[in-house]
Amino acid sequence: MFLALPARHLGFREDTPDVILLRRGTEVLPEGFRDQPAAGVVIAFTVDDLDAEYERLKNEGAPVTMPLREEPWGERLFQITDPNGVVIQLVAWVTPEHA
């Protein structure tokens, strides 16, 4: 299977055309890149029910690498990271407490 672990948790399939997460070592990657982990890559998705997604992914054993938090500018988020080092960030926007 070509998809990395969080793709299973996020409901992606091998034929999803919009986002493809390839496992390191896959021959479709150029030879010099096959075994390199990703660095500085964040893919963000806005979701309707961030709390429910956080609980669902934790219960499924997804690798949560940044727990649920709220930033002062109104961004609520958490992150999971795939085995290649790609950070998947799920986001919901709220009105900041001190707006």
C-alpha cells in the first residue's frame, strides 16, 4: 500500500486524486528522494467538528504529535504526523477570546 498511516485515519483511498501520501522507499519517487523523510511539510484541513475528529483519531491510534490547542488569533488545531514526517494539521476557526 502506498498511503502512509494517517491517510487511513483521514479516509483517503489509493485513488484519491487530491492528496497522495507516498511511503518512503516507493519506486515512483525519484531515486535521490526515496529514502528522505519530509521536512517542514504541513498539510492543513479545516474540519467542522474538531473535537470529534481529535477524539476519533486518538481512539484509532493515530500518531497525535501536537495535542488540541487554541491559538490567540482564533485558530484551534491539532496535528498528526505520518511516518515520512509530513505533518497533517486539522483546524477550526473560532473567535479569539480577547477579540
